[in-house]
Amino acid sequence: MKILAGKFYGLGVGPGDPDLITLKAFRILEEVNLLCVPRSSSDRDSLALQVVKRLTGRETERLELSFPMSSERPVLEKSWAAAGEEVARKVRQGNRVAFVTIGDPMFYSTYAYVLRHLKFHHPDLETETVPGVTAMSACASALGIPLAEGDESVAVLPAVYGLKDLEKVVREFDNVVLMKVNKKVGEVAALLDRLGMRGKAVYFSRCGYGDQYVTANLDDLAGRRLDYMSLLIIKKRGFAGDTQAGAGGMNR
Ligand SMILES: C[S@@+](CC[C@H](N)C(=O)[O-])C[C@H]1O[C@@H](n2cnc3c(N)ncnc32)[C@H](O)[C@@H]1O
């Protein structure tokens, strides 16, 4: 019988459509015996875990890790360290532990903080990160809009932390992706209007889920409660030739 030593994995499962997981991540998922479940104080079931459930159909034991919804660095650091210690303890007991993340594990994911703790405080433990399809790649593909071509530049910003730099970035870059944009869409729309860039952005929420929603008309979003799983792609040259976005024909 093959005896497997303890190991910690970070697995990207893609942005929602279970078919977008890599073969490697899928194979490892079948092999691990503990799945990390990130819990925040908002207590949402992990979306990555929902993808896993739709894929594997088997129940894997859970390791609940608590991450508070806080912007205070010391509070967050304490939770990352506690999670790292919990994972290390389990790996030392011989468990194969997977931290599944939406999209790519190295792109705006809590996994990276836990991994950093492990590498610093437990450098002897084995770790492996398996990349995943990012949400912005999936949205671009679903839309048929290239994120960049030729000599175009791209900037990615997490909109949730404030838009003070957005105007500068929009002026300097050809294309801009705004992650975590749900609470800032109104402000972004106002800025784009001011810059004469109305119609040069597409809003995409819950890509790959049954209720995915797309619009190139940001006015459609006024008064709606927008999902956290949403992003905005801004293209300075617009979308002519790519889709019907410019004609406002993308609502689904
Ligand atoms: C914590 S970040 C995770 C990013 C992820 N690791 C990736 O590689 O794309 C969460 C943000 O990713 C974006 N996102 C994730 N899944 C998405 C989806 N299915 N549709 C649209 N945006 C999504 C949203 O901007 C959301 O606020």
C-alpha cells in the first residue's frame, strides 16, 4: 500500500464552472483527506467548496479555519497565524490538507497568507500550489473580449479599497480590471462618465453560475444589490468588433 506523507496544497478550482478546474487540481482533490473551510464572520459557505461538492460527490473531512471580516492588519495577521498553526498541526499528523480557492490561489486569496505562515514558521513541511483559471480570464472568455492584445497594457485593481487611484490608472492603462467592484459600481460609472468613457466597461457577476449576469450598460445596475462575485472590465478602445457590448446587447 502506498503510504502518503502529510502535505499542504493550495488548489485553484476556477471561478465557478466546475469544468474549469485543472486535471492536476482534480486529481489531488481525489487524494486529500482534509479540506480547509474558510469561515468569515459573515459565515458564507465557501464558494470554492461548493464547486468541489459539484465535482467530487464525496464527503471529505473538513478543517474549519476562521478569518474575520476585518480590515485591521493585526486582527487579520492573528487569524492567518492561527490558521497556519492549525494546518501545520494537521500536516504533521500525516494529513493531506487542501485549501481550495476560487479562481487562482495566488491571486487575491487568503490561501497565500496561510502558505506564507507555513513557509516561514514550518519550512520543513511539504507544500504545493496548483494554479487555477482566474475570474477575469473566465469573464473575458465568456464575453469573447481579449483582456489584452498586441501592445496593450492591463491593470488590475481591487475596487473595494477605494477608487482614488482609478482615474490615474484608467488614463495610463489601455485596459483595467476592477475586482471586488460590487459596492463601487456607482462611483466607477460616474468616473467613466466624467472621462467620456461611458460604454467602455462591462460588468460581469457570478460568471459560470446558473445566475450569471452581464451588462455593458452600467445604468442597469442602479438600485440593484450587486453580488460580491462580480468584476468590471474597462477597455479604453471600447468593445467594437469584439461583442455587441457597445450596443448594450449583453444582458443575460
Ligand atoms: C477574493 S477575490 C478572488 C479572486 C480569485 N482568486 C481569482 O483568481 O479570480 C474575489 C473577487 O474575484 C472576482 N470573482 C471571483 N469569482 C467570480 C465570478 N464567478 N464572476 C465574477 N467575478 C468573480 C470578484 O471580483 C470577487 O470580488
